[in-house]
Amino acid sequence: MTFDVGQLPGRAAELKQAGIDAAYREMTRFGAGGQGGGYSSLYAAAEKYMEGVESIYDDFLDIPAPEDFAGQVQSLASAMGKLATEGQTNDPVTNSQSVSGHNPNLSKIGSSGDLLDSWTGDAAFTYNRNFADAFEPTASSQYAAVSVLRNAINAEAAVWAGVRDDLDRLSQDAIEVMKEAGNKGGNDWAAVLSIAAAVIAVPVTGGASAIAIPAVAAGLSIAATGISAASGGSGPDELGLDGGSSDKVISSLQKALTRIKEHIVTGEQEIVNAMNGSCSALDDNWRVFCLPEPAITDAKHHPVNDQTMAGHDA
């Protein structure tokens, strides 16, 4: 299980209290008490200074959890199992053994079956060419397409897993930094954002090894997109909390939260771009992924034994 963002309001309240205490320390240290302010007035001023901190994490309270995608991933894995032809039993995007065995029923459809050996003529030839012989490679191509969708959902889950990891560390450490804010030798804090450092496998179309036609397979590739620092994408994004004073802690925390939001947008857009590329590849090579509809499906009351029906596609 990933970090429960339901803990954020409590941590925000704890941060606010630590901030009030830190602000009060700063006021008394710099002689604010000599300006005619007693304890109560100074403490009230410190409370005013930290107003709104209790809601600093509110924008993240409704973010998805990686577990939210588990059902979809499992359903697609089940679909891959039904489409797994002989020799194609692993995930072509990640090359992991995610599908156990192949569906033996798929290998029984073809022109070499005992029941079809004696079937000859134009209808038999057209049926074998358009459907029987194309069935297994088409199923293999569909397997690859489902794998792409499954891994795109995994990439989506990975984005939110990284966000939750960052919020967990950031919200905890902000409290500790605030408790020492303004003290001599007060600690600063720095960490690499998980969402920025993670390399998320976002499939563009993926599964080239599962595509039966080499020319199509050549156009189907897998992209591993590292979501990195926005400044040129040169590396992971390292953020810091400034412990120099209570207000610096809050301002640096707000900057860190803004960076997390920016990385969410970046990660989501990477997935959108990848899936748009996938859809284009499928549209451009539709016959690789989908068998033609037999003309006989629209026969209705038309005789089905003439040359316009038997064995032909629509």
C-alpha cells in the first residue's frame, strides 16, 4: 500500500503548530517583546503569520492511488491470456512473464485443420486467405495492443505512486525542519522527487515481437520516458526546504509542492502522447489488428452460396 493522503491534514496541522512556535521564537529573539508586545499578543501574531498552513496540502487530498488501477490491470492481463498464441506468452512491452501459458484454442483455427483439408474452391481459398490463416497472427497483434494499454495504465499508476512517496517524505520532513527553523545551525532538507527520478515505461505502441508483419512491427516501438527536471531534462529534480526561518520553510515547501504538480502534468502528458501514438499506429494498420468482416454477416435473406458471399469479406 502507498502513502495514505488522508494523513496530510493532520501533518499540515502539526506543521502549522510547529510554525507558530518557530515564528514566536523568531519574534522574541529579535526583540519584538520590547515593542510593547506581551506573550499573548506575540503568540497571536505568530498564529496570524501561519494562517492558511493547515490547508497547504489540500490540492492533493483527492489524488488517485496506484491501487485504484489494479482491477483494470488485472482485467487486461486476463485478456492477454485469452489472446496469447503459442510462443507468445510474455508481456512484449516489459518482456516479463506476466501471462501464464497460451490459449491453445487459438492454434486450432487455421486452414490446416482436419475438417478443412478437403474443402476446396474459391470460397475455401478466400476463407483461408482472409480468415483462417490470418486468425492466429491477428490474435498475436491484438495481444501486443492489449499489452500496450496495460502498461500505459501501469505507467499512470507509477505517476501517482511517485507523487504519494514525495508527499509522505515532504510532509514529514517539513515538520522536522520547521521545529528547528531559525535555530543556530538549523537544518535544511533536500531530496530527489520520486516522480521526477522514476523512469516510467510508457509504451508508444510496443510489442513489436508480437506483430506478424515486419513492416508494421518496425513502426511499433517501446519508449521508456524518464520524467526528469524541467530545466532541460538533464537529470532528477532535487528540491530543498530552507530551514533558515519559519517563513522560508513554508515558501520552500510551497515551491516543492508546485514542482510536484508540474511533474504530474509532465508525466500525464507523456502517457497521453504515447497513447496517441499507439492509436495512430492501430488506425494506420487496422487490418493487422482486426480481421475483415465476412460479407455473409450482412446476407440477411440473400443466397449465401454465390460468389459475392461465400468466403469473401465485406
